[in-house]
Amino acid sequence: MHNDLESILIAKEAIAAKVAELGQQISADYEGEELLAICVLKGAIIFTADLLRQLTVDVSLDSISISSYGHSTRSSGVVRFLKDLDESVEGRHLLVIEDIIDTGLTLKYLTENLWSRKPKSLKICTLLDKPSRRQVDLKPDYVGFNIPDRFVVGYGLDYAERYRQLPDVGILRPEVYGE
Ligand code: PRP
């Protein structure tokens, strides 16, 4: 385990099992359809890469970048649009893939923006959810794990751009982020 972690919250084996389960569920739900997966950069990169390899339906991949955190551990509520999609989403089945939903502000903003572009459908898949932190009404369609309100890193999730490469999801020691 990395020295900056207090403990492992979700081990890589449990993540892999859950990603396989989500992949089966999504493949069944979209059977016979074409899907456009939208990776919300950067945290969802690793989850997206693993999830896509578990899908048996036809899927295209695009990415979008909006950021609300910067180097802080708490959401500012300010959403910045950094990179738009490459593809048109009109008339397509969208699956927005996130690593974590916290306040819900980021996805509320993003999904409202995407709905305005007239997709056929739009669902949200997140590896991690912190429902206790929600500030807006936003319910993901597919959730890997509900987690407590602790600062987690690894498997794509960062603190100040570090720790994304860790294979497990772990709880960061509070002294690392100065609390
Ligand atoms: C994280 C995460 C979500 C958002 C969730 O992204 O990937 O997009 O915060 O928080 P919210 O529900 O409170 O809005 P972050 O801004 O840290 O960017 P990153 O994915 O590039 O690390």
C-alpha cells in the first residue's frame, strides 16, 4: 500500500468484479443498440478503459472535460468547461462515465448541457458514489460502490494530480491534504 494512504477502501479485485458486473448489466440493457460512451476526464479514464472491455454491444468512445475541483479537496461549485466532445450526440444513446459523484454539481451541469443537444437517451454510470454529499437531485443509473464521505484516491482518482495510477481505491491520510 502507498505510504500516503490510511487504508485501502476497495481492493483491485473487488473493483474488477464490479466492473465485470456493470459491463454485463449495461450490455444486457443496450442489447441490439449502439452506444456512445462519454468518458468524463480525467478521473474516469481508467474506469472507462476497463468498463469498455466488458461491453458486448457496439460502442464508440468520446471524452469531455469539465472540472470543478482544481487542487482543492472540496467542490467549489464552479464548473469549468475544458474540452468538448468530438462527436455529435443527436439521436444517440449516451452513457456518461464518471469515477465519482460527490455534490452532483458537475454531472448536473454536464447532463443538462448534453440533453440540450437532443440525444435519444442519456444514462450515467459511476464507479463511486457519495450520496451523503449530494447538493442537487441527481441519481446515477449504474453505481459501482456507495462510499462514505472520505477523501479517496487511486484507480483514476487524484489529489493534486497524484495517485491516479494506484490500482486500489484508498483513503488518503488527512495530513497529506493538510487537515
Ligand atoms: C471529480 C469527478 C467528478 C467530480 C465530482 O472530478 O471526476 O467529475 O469531481 O464532484 P461533484 O459531484 O461534487 O461535482 P475533478 O474535478 O476532480 O476532475 P478530474 O476527474 O480531472 O480529477
